Amino acid sequence: MWWAWILLAPGLLWLTLLYLLPLLGLVPLSLSEPLSRFGLETRFSWRLANYADGMGTYGPVLLRSFAFAGLSTALGLLLAYPLACAIRFRGGRWQPLLIGLVVLPSLTSYLVRAIGWTSLLGDNGPVLGLVAALGLTDLGLLRDGRLLNTPTAVVLGLTSTQLPFLVLPLVVALQRIERRLLEAAADLHAGPWRRFRLVVWPLSRPGLASALLLSLIPAAGDVVNPLFLGGPNERMIANAIANLLLVQLQAPRAAALALVLMALSGVAVWLLLRRGGPDDLALQ
Amino acid sequence: MTLHPPISGHPPVPGVRPTVPSRRRFLRQLGLAAAGSVLAPPLLQACRGQGGGTADPTSGGGELVISSFPLYIDTDEPDAPGSVARFRADTGIQLRYLEDINDTRQFFARIQPQLAAGRPLSQDLLVLTSWLAARLIGLGWVEPLPLAEVPNAANLIPTLRNPSWDPKGRYSLPWQSGIAGIAYNIKATGRELTGVDDLFDPALKGRVSALLEMRDTMGLLMLADGQDISAPSWQAAQPSFDRLERARRDGQIRRFTGNDYQNDLLAGNLAACIGWSGDVAQLTQEEPDLRFLVPQTGGVLWADVMVMPKGARHPQAAARWMNWVYDPVEAARIAAAVLYISPVQGVREILARDPATAELASNPLMFPDAATQQRLRVFGPLSESEEARWEERFAAITEG
């Protein structure tokens, strides 16, 4: 199997040099203290206070990040699952086109999309006008009668960013379901609901797990949506990390927060894997 | 001399523009200024640093590179080249003018790795806010300016020479100054505003923004509390920090912004905000309902200056540029486009003489009257450790 290693080598080298090593470098950095305020040198000193300070100030922001990520992923799944089913079972020869349409927004920079949302959700924008016209202003989605720079706007933005990453794994998983299974279920007098519950849903679970991970993790670390669509009360953890690194010049504390974020994301992955096993990730 | 008719064979320069050009508007609406500050990795700066070479840009080798804020110079209009193009034509110097400073604080993070390691930047001149210039001077990361080759510096307003943080004026020369004050849309507020307290009016809840530039936001609030900001003290600042923190938590303050408050003002998302005089003067040209207020309690006067980073490769060409922009006619063109306070004497007279720009000569934001000047204060220096403490508290409010 030596040739397998040769095929793997470029990818492994890339990941090791450009991902794993810098990542491991964060660990000592997060336990260091800067030697001077504007210099780059740090000294390793087992400074656990970096974690304590970071969590003290930004702990609530971290919780908020996962809450927003969870909400947007849940909302995204509600949209993505029926969409994926429709593409798979009703798309027919239009399937490639429909998948293309789902991916189309990703061709625009997500920065530009977030800024586009600010126009749509603005105080004089069409969405708020529609919400008011439909009399939906009392659902608790607005804050002081506005939509932009609220939690609602951030969750909407995150959902739209993550939607393609939810739809694609689901479509792939659903495409693996053989039509004959559905036909067999129908022959055995299973109605549409039972066919879904007993055939489609269990067989789509690998895609569901992949979709969850692909959405939840990037959403928890998002910078752009909270920056443009949120206000200071909707900041997420990546904003705090960027501020620590680029404004306060506190690289060790930024590293500490980044590692906490990754550890928590890692726990999420582990929980999903433990529940369903690697099969759930459609890896085989 | 006037801006019309054309000078030295160049087509006329548009003076007052009834509307801000569409390009500018487009950029602003895209919020690219803000966008750039999000995704400007320090690496990019580091990678771009090489090249250029040491050749003299006047002889066609290498090029003079300047980094500045966006929308801070007159741009090319149809049949009327902007300052950068005219400088190139007049001097034969290859000039690359970058509008890549969107957030002063993040710009420092970009240049820090190279300067700390003793490697030169690709830029020969940086246009920076004075507190950052002071920081670079203190760190020894800037070169003395070749002042002997900038005879037009004699045209500068005397009070702008030799600021407290560069007492001999060896390292910095002024670019433009401006005022941090309160901008508001009279239609949205429904009334004239009179002071900083209006920003905390519950009637404006969620339609107010403050600046991420700590000295401007904190300066205005502290002045409203009757504090002296020329020698800012941590203790004296606490009530203002507390007030800001409460307002943020209550949702009174919708956002903390850089330049991007302009989008929100034009889009009607903000009724009032802390903003900068020149921006608002520009915006007023497309939105006549906008007002700019220097509160009775005081406004924050700031200055942006030019400094030459350590190891700059083209000091002679940089001197030519500084000398060129201090020509009163050129300075008037820049002032007519950016609407900030020009550092050059005689700009007002030149603007007044040209019918197209005469109105600007009486613009109180460009030429503050004596009463306004009385109310302007400069935010004083903070020591390194003090600054760290201030920024930590401020960040806990803006990012927490």
C-alpha cells in the first residue's frame, strides 16, 4: 500500500505544515505573556490567567456564539431538509440545475452577501416593510421596531451563509437511497409518512450529521455576520478574538480564546460521532 | 490663482459637486471601507512589502508608495485628473497611492510585524492619526523627514507645526484635521440636537451609534462630563465608560462603527451618531437633512499626519509629494474634495475666489469660527500601560 501513502503525501504535508503545526503553536502562545506592549516577542510562563481573563470577559460571548450557531443550524435544517428532499425526489432531470442554484449564492463573497443583507433588513428596507405589513411585529423578532443589528438578523445571516453546506450533504445522502426501497415500502402498503419515517429518515441520517457539523462549526466561528448584521450586544467570539489580536495586541489571550472555541467545537464533533459512529458522517 | 481656469494646462477641476460621484456612493454602500478592515490579514501586508527596489522613482525605477485612508484625496473625474495623476504628470514620479487604512488600530497590527523585526515596509509615507504617529515615533519606527526638501511647509498653519508628541516637528507633517462631533438627521430626530445628552435620549433608542475610535467617543463623553481630555485620567474617565456601557447594554447604542456610520446615516438606520466633520460635510451634499453639531461641552479636534516609516526607500520622492500637496492651490483642490480642515494657509482665500468653490470658504466645518474653535479640545497622550487599560475597558464595551 506504499502508493496510497504517496497519494496522501501532498495533502498530509499541507495539513501538517500549514494547519497542524501552527495550531499546535497556539498552545504555548496561549500560555505566554507579551514581553512588551508593541513588540512581537512573548515569554512562555504557564500563564493560565490568559484563559481565565478571556473567559471572564468573553464567556457570555462564547455561549452566545454557540446559541446563534445552534439556532441558525436548526433553522437551516428546517429549510434544507425539505429542499433536499424536493431536489432528490422531485427534481428529475433538473437536479443538477437545482443544486447549482443552491450553490449559486456561495459564488459571491460572503462579505458582500452580509453587506447586501444590511440593505434588505435596514429600517427602511423591504423585509421590515413586509413584516410590518403582515402584522408580525409582535413576535419578539424585532428590537425597538427594527430588524437590522438584532439577534434575528444575525441568525438569518448565518442561516443563509450555511444553507448550501446543509443542503449538499443531505442531497448526497438522499441520492444514495434506492428508489426500489421506497417502491418496496409502497408495495407493503406504507403511506407517504411511514415511507419517510421508516426509509428516508434513517437512511438520510449520515447526511444529516455531516450537514450539522459543516454548519455548526463555521457558524460558531463566524466574524462577518455579527459584525454587519448585529450590534454590540450580538458580537460573537470570533469578533472578540480578532479584537484581542488586532486592536488590543494581546495575541496570547486571543490564542487562548481560539483554543477554547476549537475545544468546544471538538466536543460537538465527538458527541456526534459517539452517538452515531463514523458511519453517520457518510465517510465510507 | 483660482481653481478655474485650469492650472498648467490641465482641464478644470470640479469644485463643489452638487452630488457626490456615483463611484464614491457605490463604494460607500458596499461598505468596502468596513469590509476591508475585517479581512485585511497582516500577512498580505508582509507579502507585498518586497519589490519596489531602491531606485529613485524620478528616474523611472521603483515607485513612491503612500498608504492613506479611503476618500481622503481628490479623485480622477472625467477630463479632470485627481491629485495623484497630476503629481505623476507634474513630477514624472511613479506614485502608488493606496487607500488601505480603514481602521487605524488594525493598520498598526498589519505593519507591526515588519517594523518590529526591523524590515522596511513597501510604503514611503503613511497617513496616520496623530496618536498612532506618536506611538511609532516613540517606538523609533519612523525616519526623520527630509524637511529641507519641503520648503512649502512654510505655508502650514503655525499651530499645526511641532505638536506636543513631536515637539521639534522632525517626524511628522500634517495631512488634514477634523472634528469628532455629533451627526444627525433632522428628519429622523424630529428636532435639533443640542449636546451629547441627546445621544442618550430614550426617544432615539437603537438609532444611535458611536465610533470605535476610542479617543473620539470617550473624548466627547468626557467633555460632556466636564472632564479635561488634554490630560486624560483613568479615574476621571470611569463615569463616561459606565455611561457608555449602560447605553450599550440597554440597546441605546445600535453599533460601534468606523467610517461605515455613513451608510447607516444615509440608509436611515441611524438618527444620530458620533461622526467626523468632513464625512458629514460630504454626506450633506447628497442628504441635506444631515446636521453636524459641535456640542457646547466641546468637540474633539484630531489631526492626521504624514510619517515616513523606518527604512523608507524613496525619501526624496516623498519630500516632493509633501512639498507638492502644501502648494496652496493643490491643497485647496484636496480640501474642496475631502471637506476637512486643511493644514495649509491661504486655502480659504483660493476657494473663495473661485465661484464654483466659494461656498466652501464659508463652510464652518472646514474653517471653524472662533466660537467653535474655543470648544475644540485635543485628546492628550496616554502612557503605554494606561492605553492598554483604556483599550481593554473600551473593547469590553464594544465587543463584549
